[in-house]
Amino acid sequence: MPAPPKGKTVVIGAGKGAAQLAQALEAVWEGPLSGCVVTRYGYAAPCERIEVLEAAHPEPDEAGLRASRRMLDLVAGLTKDDLVIALVCGGGSALLPCPPAGLTLADELAVNQALLASGAPISAMNVVRKHTSAIKGGRLAAAAHPARVFSMVVSDIPGDNPALVASGPTVADGSTREDALAAIEAYRLNLPDAVMRHIESPSSAAPSPDAAEFSRDEVRVIASAAVSLEAAQAAAGAKGWNAVILSDAIEGEARDVARMHAALAREIARKGRPFAKPVILLSGGETTVTLRGKGKGGRNSEFLLSLACDIEGIPGIVALAADTDGIDGSEDNAGGIVDGQTAARIRAAGADPRVRLSNNDAWTALHEAGDLLVTGPTGTNVNDFRAVLIA
């Protein structure tokens, strides 16, 4: 933790675990503090000195716009003797809409919808987002200058670059508007004309991380997918299970990543290589889904449905995949748990699992199989968590 300043301590923050971070900060901070954080509807936690606001996720709304303006007001007019503590975690991009001059909330919503449907990795999404915002890309920290900004980040980004978490409201990075335009072209994003004109204009350029206003700032990544996987590995070991971490930064289409996991699980189940049974394969990161159909689901549900198709009929394989914030996509499940009989259970309910997969209807398929995992909000967000047990 930073030392208390001579002046004021102002807390700002955004993300699906922002309220829990604020609650924890209040419990350990010595001295006065005030401020506000914004989290998703239903994710609030009681705080005494820090105001907790709620807004929409994954599509931004007017409540998020008011939260952005509130934070910009809170950091305006601070001095070099003041301290800003930023509590940042995944989900903050949607929760902090702040269209720059010439753009509207509807424009920012259109950008978000196009990105969510594109299959683009989170790193590319955030490059585009920070060039269509008046608060992301380090702009909130720049607005707090000359106060010092101390950012504590819960990373949901493969590779744990804090500038990419929530599109970096208090952490600048070196991406340029040319990078944003390249991502728009690469993922064939159809954006409003006003948005394109803004990104093409030099005024959209985000602050440089080398800018003088950031010279006293400090950034700490306090939790991440890597930490969660190491904890899972230790928990498995305590029960006598061998657990192997494949990677904490896996990206790609959810259904394709699932096929790789399924192929590895089948190899272990049938031939005992490259790992001896029993073993748990652990992995994290953030997969993506390119929308082809009009079903319901999320990336972890789609991962599981694809994997269930590829392990059908093979005994002894059970897989869990979930978003660590407790919500996978737009439904109420964190993810699910499947095995070699999941596909058969879907057929018994009168549906074809591969047709469900082709229509991006993984939630419906897992619901039919009775394989959904519902946890409710968890108060954290370190991205996807996957565990495949080969018994």
C-alpha cells in the first residue's frame, strides 16, 4: 500500500470486483479517504466511506456515463500533495463509457457491440476502445495530475499488461490510433462514420506512457489468472492429485481451444501420454467467440459444448470451464461442467449438440444436459478458468 499523503486520498475504480476491492481498502487504510467506484448491477458490496455505483455490463448505459463523469469530477483540481488510489479490474471498459467530443453514448455502444461480435482478442478490443473514449487509455490518471495515482489492478488480460485491463483508465500504453485502425480493418468492424472520423483524427491519440504527468504514478497487479491457477494447482496437490498448468494466457476461438484440450485429454485417457493418469489440466486466459448464430451463451459455455462433442463416449474425463467473475456471457451461469455423456444427454433432450454449437447456442445445450454451473457474482475477475480431469 502507498503511504498516506499530506493531502487528500481519493479512491476511484471500476470493474466487476471494484466494490469488493473498495470494501477491502476501507478495512486496511489508515487515515481519511473518500471517492467512488462503479461495478455491474448486482455486484455491489457495502462500503462506509467509498460510494458504490452500479451500471450495465457488457453494454454500457447512462448510469455508466454518470459514473465516468463523477470520477472525472472527483480527480479535478487535486494537488501534488494528494493521492488517488485506483481500483481497476475486468469489466471496467463497459462500466466507464465516456464518449469524447463529437461522439455519443450510442456511438460507444455501437463500438462495443461490434467488438463483442467480432471474435477479436481482448487486447485488440481495448486498443479500439481507448481511442474512442475520454477516460480510457490513461486519460483518467492524466485528469488527476498533479496528484499521484497509485493503481491496484486485478488482471483479466492474458499476459497481465495492466494498461489493457478495463482499457487502462489510469495506465497509459504505447498503442496508437494507427493500431486501432489496423484492428478495425483486421476484424472487419463496421463502426459509425462519426467514430471512424474521430479515430482518424489526431485528437483521438491516447496519452503516451512516457508523459510527464505519469512520472510519479505507480501500478501494481495484485491478482491474475496465473495466481488463480497456481492456487488451484496447490489445492489439487493437497488432495493428492497431480495438476499441470498448460498456460495462463490462452487465446483463440473457444471452440478451437476446446478441441485442443479434448485432443490432449483423449491422448492421456487412451495412451497415458504426455501425462500419466490421474491428472488435472489447468488453463486460463481469454478465448473469444465469433458470432455465427443467434443462440445464447458465452465463451466458456461454447468451450465446454465443443469439448463435450469431442470427448463423447470416453469415460473418466470431466471438464469445468467458468468465468471467474461468475457470469459467462449474458446469462446467469459462470460456465459449466461436462463429461463424456453430456452430448448424449443433449440428444436425449431432443437436440443435436453440434447444431447447437454451430448456432452459438451453448447455454441452451448445457441447460438441456443439466450441466450449467451457477455461482452468482464472485467479487473478482481474473478471466477464464478451466480444469480438465482425466481420472
